[in-house]
Amino acid sequence: MNNNFYQFSATSLQGKEMSMKSYEGKVILVVNTASKCGLTPQYEGLEKLYREYKDKGLVILGFPCNQFANQEPGGEKEISENCLINYGVSFPMFSKIDVNGATAHPIYKYLKK
């Protein structure tokens, strides 16, 4: 297992493999998201936070997850459109992943160790 966050990568909603190394030196907030959740308005707060502090080094990395009451059933295109159209999300969003269990994305396995 990698022992450094910056050794990991993840696939963006647009299908591009993104190295976490590109965020080195930034303050990173990793969040799992769901567009059908009662907390979906969190996107607005996260976007406000990101816009306010991105020039000071903050980056928010959004990871959609369907493991909590199936609240992220859509595919990448639907997730991307929902985030942009409904909430104006401009921070990096990644492809849907698992955050728990044997199939959890390596980034989440690392963050929880």
C-alpha cells in the first residue's frame, strides 16, 4: 500500500486519470458526495468555501459514492451535470467510488488507516 497520499491517483468525472501529486502543497479537503442525499445542498457550501479559499491554497476533492442508501445512482455524466447545473461546482470531482469495504478506493483505504 502506498504510504503517501500524493502517490495515489483517481479518475475525474471527465475520464481523466488525475495524480494526487498535482495537489501537493495545497490544503486538501476530501469529501464523499451523493446527489440524491438530504445533504446534497452541501455542494453549495463546499463551492462557496472553495471559491473563497482556492487562491489561498485550498482544494476540495469530491468523490461520489453510492454506498449510503443508494443516494448516488447516476453515472459520471449525470453526476457531472447535476453538480454543475444545480450547484455550480467548480472544484475537482471524481468518478463514483466505494469508500468502505473490500472495494473501497485506495485513497479512502489510505485515509482511514
